[in-house]
Amino acid sequence: MASTNLETTHYGIGLAAVADAFAGATVNSDVFSMENYGLIEFIIHWGVGTTGTTVVTVEACDDFTPTTTSAIAFKYKRITSPDTQGALQAATSSGFTTTAGSNQIYVVQVEAAMLGSDGPCVRLDCAESANDPLLGGILVVQSQPRYGHDVTVVSTS
């Protein structure tokens, strides 16, 4: 019997939704291992927040602590309410700055091969650049499993 997406995709919470999700100098998602997956997507979402912006970068990590991190290039797209899909963008290791406004989603995509020798783990780094609370969080979707069956391995520390 063929596996379904729900059986072969790993879902997680990178940052629980809170009233001022990206407050402070830097807020990191949990660290996720890419050892069993070919692709990870960080889904940054918020509802309320009119003027706040955040600089988003991706860090390859050598372990779950992480002991060593290295900013890497990645891809992303912006989705605005209710379902307006933005174009796929390429970001350098310097990342990108979100656009001010309520009801937004950013999907940040990283292929395991993008981690290079700095992996095997990855996390999202968010640094508030314009201080205005954003009610939101970060969801994680890992797909393209290394093994063609149910993957139930925990991917975070």
C-alpha cells in the first residue's frame, strides 16, 4: 500500500505562537535534524501586527545545542491574506526582512544539500528589526524522507 503524505512527512512546532513572537534581539526556532529528510520548510505565520518587521536567516548547525552555526542561503515565499501567493525568492546567507502588515505567512525552504559540511541540523533565526508585536509563531514541515516508509523519528533535541 502506498504511503500518504501524512505518513511520510514530519510536522513540528519551531516556535509556539505567542503575542510578541519575535521580540528582542534574536529569536531562534528549535533545532531540527535533516539526517532523515531531504527538505524542511519553516512556516512563519502571524495574524496581528501592523508595523513590526523581522530579519529572517537560516543557520546550519553542527548539533542540537548548537555548538557551531553558519548562516546559509535558502528559498522563501510570502503569502498574504487570504491566499495570495508571492513569487519564490532566493535569499543569501544575509536573509531577508519581512514586510510590515497583519495576516502573513512566509514559507522558508531549505534542502538538506544546502547545509553542506555545516550540518546536519538547521534552525531559523529571527531578529526583530521594527519593534511592534506580532501575534504568531513558526511551524515546521520536513519531507522527502530518506526511507520510503513511516518516519517517526524525533527531529529536535
